[in-house]
Amino acid sequence: MTTDAAFAKPSPEDNWLPILELATQEVFEIMLSCKVKPGEPTEHKLKGGFTAIVGLAGALCGVVTVCCAARTADQIAKGMLGDTGDCEGQVEDALGEICNMIAGNFKNKLAGTDERCMLSVPTVISGGEYSLHSLAEGNSVETVLLFEGAPITVRLQLKC
Amino acid sequence: MSTDTSFVTRSHEENWLPVLELAVEEVFEIMLGTRVKPVASSEHMPSGEFTAMIGLAGALCGILTVSCDAKTAGQVAKSMLGDTAKSAEEVGDALGEICNMIAGNFKNKLAGTDDRCMLSVPTVISGGEYSLHSLADGNCVETILLFEGAPVAVRLQLQS
């Protein structure tokens, strides 16, 4: 993963989408040996499934979430942990770790942020039907990518 | 709210339950005008239809959650925002703010933590069917209190 602090500046925020996309692509390539491609947001709406969430605090304040269907989460776990990776708890751990790495990779690409922005611990929500409401009232940056043909939504929501 | 940083030293996690309880009591008293006391967890478990969560990062790393049923979450919102607070978003905002204040009050009571531990942004999960799995592998401190006769669970899960 690139950690060049001169890669980008933290503002304007419309520069952050390509950084988030790159951060995500790099994590999938390194951890899952998979080149992921962007998907169309309007075509893929997830209901329930798995959502990993990790908080950012400090110079950047907000949350990064990674959402996907249960089957996709299973495939991620198997990709990381092998065929036994679909055991209870391991799927959540794998998706949580992916979210953690994407958030860390993203914030490290922003000049002046890497040491001044820290991550909390990932939490993974799973279930048939739930909604998430973030109190981050600032900008939201989102990318949808396809992993094994299924959509994964990665979102960064920031406090203004 | 007291901010005496000599109140307790953070090296003794077994001391954190009374700190958490006091932090919760103070927030409910100031924000909701009500005195709450801890109750036995074996007798009172909230349904968890609403869960507010916030990340801690830095000197303390983990998450703090506040869980209750939908009716209780609505009562919290009305107490904070008035009788017009009915929408799911307003309920989520109110519960998220309570979670934010409890986390802030708690970490400010730990000596040496207030400046070195930062909070991310609250996120509120709602729904009838979901589970939370935290990747925090350290200690867990939990208190349950009664608000308007219904249980509210406040849990702190830390990274070791």
C-alpha cells in the first residue's frame, strides 16, 4: 500500500472519492488477491446482510462502513482465512478487519492525517433487517465495488 | 458533570464500572432531568431495538454502546427534544447524543485520558433483527439502568 504523504491533501473533500476507491482496491488486492471493479450504485441496494463499521477520531472525525450481503461476507472470510473461514465469528472478524484496513489505508493517504487521526475498534452488524443512522452531518463519500460479482458498498461519513 | 481527573487512575480497569455508572447517572440527570440507578442485569435485559454506538481512539481504544427498546428510545428523544420528537431520525439523534455524552463524560473522568482519548461520531442501529459483534478483544464493562421503568444497557468494550 502506498503511504506517500504527498499523495493528496485533506481538502477539498471532492478529492476523497478516488482516494477511498484506491484505498479499497489496494486492501482487496493485498488481503484477498483480488482486483475489484467499481459497480453502479443505483443497481445494487442491500437490505440486511453485514455492515462493518470503524470510527475515525482526531484530525478526521467520522465513520467508515463496509456493507455487503451475507454470502459475500462469507466469501471474504474464506478468501482471508481459508475454507474454514465461514465459522461463526470468523466472518465478522474478517469483514471487520477489511473495514479497519480500508479506513487505515485511506487516512494514511491524506497528508498530515496519518498520525493525527486514529481509528477505534471495528464492529460488525449482521441481521435480516436493520437501519444505520450516523450523526455525522458533514460530507459522505461512497463507492460501490464488485467482489466475486457481488456489490460491496464502502462509505466514509464525516462530521463537518 | 465532574471533570476531576484525579477521580480514578486508568490502570485499574476493575474500577471502571463505578466510573461508567457515575458517567451515565450524570448524563441522565443533566440531559433528561432524571435520576437513574443500576439494576441487576440478570433481571433486566433490553430488547435492543435501538443501539447507539461510538468509537474511542487513542489512549483508550474501543466502543461504547447504549441499547434499549424502541419505546424507551422514543421517551429519551421526547425528554430531550420535546413532544414533537417522533421521527426515527430524531430518536436516533437523541440516543446518539446520549451515547456521545456518556462516552465523553466517562473518558474525562479517567486520569490522563481526557486529552489523549478521542471520540468518533455516534451511529445508531435500529431494527427488529440484528446482532453486533465487536472486534475489541479486551475487557468489557456493562451497566444496566432503568429509565421510565425500562432497561437501558450501557456497555464499554475495549481493545486489549
